[in-house]
Amino acid sequence: MTTDAMPVRISSGRVFARACAAEWTRLWTVKATWWFLAVAASIMVGLGAVAGLDAGSDPTPSPNASAWAAAHFTVLPAQFAFLALVLSAVTSDYATGGIIPTLQWTPRRTILFLARTGVAVGTATVAGTVLALGSAVAAFVAARSALSLPLGEGIHGLATIAFVLAAGTALAAGLGFLLRNTAGGLVSVFLLILLLPLILPQFGYAWLTTVADLLPGSRAVFLLNGEPTDRGFTNTSSVIVMLAWAIGMAVLGWLRLIRDDANH
């Protein structure tokens, strides 16, 4: 006598943990990840040390100068390495066709989306925050007592940097799932974060300046450096704008993943 085997349904939590482990392994076995992190480290720690040397050589140093300013300044150019890291992690499977076996391994697409986004964004955010700390320490050491390193300011500054990186890389992950193309994602991120916020106000039209004010790049610069000071930005409004972009783009990317064929 035979009995039919009952199908075993694995819990969503177990599938998610397995998917996260796979994404973690996949992320760290790709050379591009190490290259992006090496570039970011070179920019942040190197520029931090340069800023410290410059402050140390100033004949009239400011008594309130803080080394944490170096962390805020250096994360602006370095963020593109983290954005590229996340975009590459999301879109590389589409370029190679690996998305098909990936979905066979994890057919629950929402879980795959959460695992891939969470691992990539979390890694980039933690790495960027640690390197921001390294940048401030490098500036402090190179300045030879010309800069201070207050703990309270550092906690607030690192939290701000972590938020900016998390929001920016979540936006990049959403774009990756939406566009499914590394080059297109990089161009789009470059426009939203750097180019359009700089160019649009230069045309002199109020509505273009308003559009620029609603872009994530403008708000990231304000949160990190407090600029521009003449357009009515606040910390709260900037956080809301960046969250709206990150969540909105992530939702669009998730919708395309669950609705469209993976190989189109």
C-alpha cells in the first residue's frame, strides 16, 4: 500500500533567511563589490586625511572646528560608489540571465525582492557609515589637535549619513528592479542625485527650482552640509522627500518584479 506524500510548505521566514544568506554570499563573491568599496574607502579616508592636513597647517585654526565635517563632505562624492554597488547587485542577474535560476531557487518574488534589497542596501549603508567614521578619525589624526572629535556631534552626524545612504541606495535598488539595466540605472541615479539638482536652478525659472528642490540629491546635500540655506529647506521636509523617493521607487521596482516576466 502506498500513500501520497504530503507537500511540505516552507515558512516565509525560513525562505527569507535562506534568500538573505544566498544574497550575502553572492554579494561578497563578486569582484565588483570589493572594487566599489575600495573606491569609496580611498575617497573618504583619503579626503578626510587631506582635510585634516589642511586644517593642521592653518595658521589661524578655528577653535570650534570639528573633524566630523570631513565625514559629511567626503560622503557626497563617495556615495556614487555605494549607489553603483547596489545597482550592480540588483541588475547583474538580468544582464547575465541569472535571474531565471535565481527565481527558480526563490520563486516567491516578494521575498527575493526584500532579501536582495535588504542585503545590498544594508551592506552599503553600514560600509558607508563605517568609512565616514574612518574619514573623521583620519582628519582628526592628520590635523594634530587642530580639529576636535566630539562624541555627541559624531553620533548625530553618523546617523544622518546612515539615513542619506540608506535612502539613496534604496532608491537605487528600486531603479535597478524597475529598469533592469545597470547603465540605465546609473544614468538615472546620476541625474537624480547630482546633475539635475545642480543644473535646473541655473535656468532662472521658479518652477524648475521647485522641481530641483523636490529631487533627492538636493535634500541629501542639505542634510549633510546644510546647503542651500536660501530655499526654505528643513531637516524634516528633507527626510520626507528622501523617504518618498526611496519608498516610491522601491514600490515601482517591486511591482515590476512581481508582475512582469523576469527575462523581459
